[in-house]
Amino acid sequence: MSTPSIRKERGTMAPDDGARRKLPQDGTPALRVRDLTVDIRTAAGRRPVLRGVDVDLRTGETLTLLGESGSGKSITASVLLGTLPVPPFRVTGGSVELGGQDVLTMPSKARAALRGERIAMVFQDSMSAMNPSFTVGWQIGEMLRTRRGLNRKAARLRAVELMDQVRIPQAATRVDQYPHEFSGGMRQRAAIAMALALDPDVLVADEPTTALDVTVQAEVLELLRDIQAERTMSLLLITHDMGVAYEMSDRVAVMYAGRIVETAVAAELFDRPAHPYSVSLMASVPRLDSPGELSVISGSPPEIENMPAGCAFHPRCWRAEAICAGQEPAGVAVGAAHLSRCHFAQEVFHD
């Protein structure tokens, strides 16, 4: 296979370094995941869906999990929130630390108490995340009543404040409306307000703009950026959208077939990717400075019942050689805080 055309031009995709926020310099990550492994029960037996996932999310930064559908991004989020369906899934190893505390070793009741308090989530489909039988304000205030002991009046007033903070117009009136009376963008803002109600340290946003039109997408992303800055909150953003990752990320972790295959500061990843999968993803994006046909990643992501030996990407890889089919690549450092799981990471990085 030929090298995707993105490698012909350097520096055209990287964001302006001046537009990036400085990464926090504090020590303990807000979220630290090490060697997380998850499998699923199938007709052919148990098969891995996450294979040794490592993630560090620092206080106040945005880390994006980027990859195609089926790569394991949402499963990772479910493990972090403690909402993984068991069965058919099962966590078989690793650790998930929130503020230095491993939540995988906690009793289920104690872990459930962390949801909303320490870590919260915004889902892709805001309509399914809300109960159509209750007003938006009642749903935002529910956790404040049950977790903070607020009475109905105080919870309603706080719900209005939260709706105002996420820029829902006429919040004092709309607090008593039902989800179906909100537009898609307003429902997503309300879902963000629900997630922020208990002031979590970490917010996980799983494809939060996929169902929205382009203008509303931009507004929601700007809202997330502003709220994050105001609260010094850590944001784990999950997306397959290269544009969203480009605009939002401090760092990016590229995921493929249940494994993180590359991690880097966003500016460097978009300018000098060091894994063939990352290169191929970027080459598949329309570019104003390079009109013409888009590059297409050949083949399809592997099915969990037929995971390739060696590097899972090798059947689709334009750089693959014999070693790729026989040996799982280890992480290779190609720069400061830039890791790639590829036998030829240095060559790809310097190509």
C-alpha cells in the first residue's frame, strides 16, 4: 500500500501553538488508568474488547480518545463511570484511579456514590439520557435533593442557575418545561447542566455533538471549553470526529481495536503522527489546502472474534512488514510525551 498523502505536507494540520492552553503542571492525575483489560462473552467464548488501556488525564486538561466506531472508546467510558453491563462484559485486569484512589476495588455502593460527585458523563443522545415524564428542572435538581439534601424550592432555584450557566435562554421559565419542548441543542445543554450539578472533577463527554447541526456543535463545544476553564475541570472527550479533536484537545490518545496506539500533545500529533493508523485517519479528512480524492483506509476494523495476531492494524496498514503480523508492538517514545505502538514508529514519525 502507498503512504497516505497527508505525509507529503508538514505543518498544515497542526493548530497554532499560541491557541493552545498551557497544560497543567500538577502531579497526581485527576484520572489515571493502567493496563485496563475488558472482555465480552460471545458464542465462541470470551474475547478481549479492551487490551491494556493506559490513560492519564491531568487537572484542567482536555484529553481526546479518538478512533473509529468499535475501537473501544465508549466501553472505556463505561468502565470509568462504573456502568459497564456485567454480563456480558467483564473487567479482567488493570486499575482506574480517581484522585489516586482505585475505584475498581471499591464496593459497588461506594463507587456509585462517586458518579456525579467525582466523575460525570454527557452522552451522545440527550433525549434518551432524560426522562420524558419529568420536567428538565426536576431532573437537574434530582441529584441536588438526593445528594445535597436540598428541598424542592432550593433545588429548583439551583437548577435555574445551572441552566443559566449552560446558556439556556429564559432559564427561569424553561426550568418547568419537558425534554420534548427543548431543541436538540438545548437538551444537550440541559444534559451538561445535569452532569455539572455536583461539580465533578472529571467530565466524560461521549460524542457530545454528533446528533447536532454544525452551528450548534460549535456552540456546545465552546460551552464545554468555557465551563472547563471556569471550574478547572478535567475533560475526557470521546469522538471519531477529527475536526472536534483538532479544536478541543490538549492531548490526543488514538484508539484502535481496544488499545491506545498513539498518545501525544495535540499540536504534535496533528503535525507529526507516529502511527500508520493516525496518519491514515488524518489523510481521510477533507483539506482546503489539498483538494482532490480523499485517502481511504482499506478494509474494516477487526471483529473481536477474529482479532489479528501481532499488531491489530497490520491487515490495513500501508507500512506493515512480516514482524507486524507476528509480534505485538511495544510503546515507542518518538518525542517528549509522544508514544506510538508501532514497530516502525520512528520511521513513520520522520517520514
